[in-house]
Amino acid sequence: MTPPQITFLSDYGLDDEFVGVCHAVIAARCPEARVIDLTHSIPRHDVQTAAVVLRATLPYLPDGIILAVVDPGVGGSGARGRRAVAVRTVEQCRLPVPFRVLVGPDNGLLMPACERLGGVAEAFDVEHSPERLEPVSATFHGRDIFAPVAAALAGGAALSSLGEPLDPAELRGLKIPVAAITPDGLELHVLHFDTFGNVILDGQVEQLAELGVETGQEVSVRSARKVHRATVARTFADVDPGALLLYQDGLGMLALAVNRGSAAEMLGAQRHDELLVSAR
């Protein structure tokens, strides 16, 4: 039989022990589980980037548990607090076992992925789960709450046994910018950057077609700082070294790159910047 799968995403980085300790906690509770480290290089505290990456990679993730921890509100209470949750989506409820249950903080991180999976069918507050480690650290719920709950689910525990039921309508949403065609062109937003300095945008290649822009055509890329010229291309080698290109990345999003360089540096781009692409 295929071992249970846990896909793990966080902003922990790899310089400290955080990821390794979470792996150890999972192994202690469910030693047969296979943990896939999707990424631990989400910019610190950047819930939106984590949500975008998780939503975009869903089609490639195996059936199993998704453990996502980007949690700047960890340990808060009262109005500043956030719940620890485990949620099952409408699409997941069509399956005979709890595949693709999402575990993480209720700060909007999980919601775009849930929406892509048909919406939330049921949710549980796992803050005081019987599976959590005691004593619970005020600052490391990834180790003490989220990892043990994910491991318990991977080991076959019923979702309803791990916490108190929540009304899905009470879960916190997350507003992510959406590209739009305007009279001036295609209005795009910078979602994040990859390690090569490529600038990942919120647009789709079909929107370029709506503007009448074709592969090989040169377009204007306007930011608040400067106007650049880019070539709509299929891949990096389609332009000269040092040239800017607009292309469809491996996850189907529009992106800007510099052949053998960094588009982020060339544009001086920041996350959440607004860009305007036009044929003029």
C-alpha cells in the first residue's frame, strides 16, 4: 500500500532546527508517513505568498494531508489571536478517506487552496487537540499543534476526534489581487519571486491573447518607477542574454524574467507592486 503522504510548506527556512523537529514529531506519531517538503523558503510572515504557492501547486500534490505553517499571529489571544484549524473541502468529502485535509493557522493561508477544491465542507478547531504536545510553546505551534495533528490524520485518526467543530463561515478569508484587462492594457500584480529572480504575476496567458498580443511580440511593462520593454516568449533562450521576457511559467502563471539575469533586480520590483502590460 502507498504510505500516507504529508505535504509540508512553511516560512521556517532551513538554517534552524524548526523543519527537522517537525519531521521528528511526525515520525514519532506516524512513522510510516512520507513527508514532502514543498518549500520552507516562503518569505517570513508572508501569508499571501504562501497561499498563492499552495493554491498553484495543488494539481501536483499527492493525495494526503497538507500541513501549511506561515503563522505571524502564533500565540496571540483575544482580537489578535487566530485559531489552529484542520479543514476538509467539498471535493475531499467525495473521497472515502480524509485525503487532502488541510492543517494550519486560521489566518487566510488555507482558504485559496480550499476554494480551488470546492470550498470548505467542515472545519475543526484543533488548538486544544488531544494530539498536541504538552507543554505547548507560545511560539512554535508548528511543532506542538500542527505537526502532531497532521501526523494523527496521516495515521488514520478521524478528523472529528482532533478538535471542536467550527462553522466554515467563521474561517478567515484572504484577498489576493486578480489581474484585469483595462482600457490601458493588462493590469497585473507581483505575487512573489523565485530564486532566479523571476517575477511571478497574477495573470494568465489567455489574457494576453485577449489584448491581441502574440508570442514574439514586444510589449511595454510599466511600473510606478519606470517603463521597460519585454518580449512575449515561450522560454528564456528565445531572447538575448540580459533581455526581459514575459512568459508562462511552469505553474501556468504569467511571469517576467531576464535571460541569465534577474527580472526582480531589473525592475526593482517589490511584492504586491502593480504593473501594466500593453502593446503600446
